[in-house]
Amino acid sequence: MNNTKIKSYVGFAIKSGKILYGVDMIILSRKKPYIVLIDDNISENSLSKLQNKLSQYKIEVENVNMEEIFPNKNCKALGIMDRNLAKAIINEVKETRI
């Protein structure tokens, strides 16, 4: 996966204020994210909480190495609230899988 592009897209979301930090913020938010990036090392309890919420609203989920994208932060999940940035991240992930 090309983490530099994804890191740039996350940076754009942060600057525009269209991001949710952490599992609890994603679950408790009234607005739904278009995509959720989950760290590879997320706990099973947090993962099950997120899966319940995300499957309910059919939100796309991608596993990433959060340390590369969001260094020096102890954040295991990010929700992207901008539709265009979410599409760009999804396309980037699909391109790297081919």
C-alpha cells in the first residue's frame, strides 16, 4: 500500500476538520464517516465495537499501519468525513492490491 499518498489524504482531512480520531469518536459521532482506517494492532474489543457500527451503516473499512500514517500518536482508528478524500483513499488501496 502506498502510505505516502494515504498520509497526504489524511493530512488534508485533518486540515479541513473532516476527521474523527479514535474508536469512541467514530462510534459516538452523529455523522457517519465515508471510510474508516483501522490500525493492524487494534484490540479485539475495539474492533468488535467498530464492526457493529460500521456494518450497520455499510461504511468501508481498510486496515493500515497507523504508525506510518499517523506517527507518534496512539490512535487505532481514523474516520474520514470528506467524501472525495475517502474515494481517493479507496482508489489508492484498490490500485495497490492489483
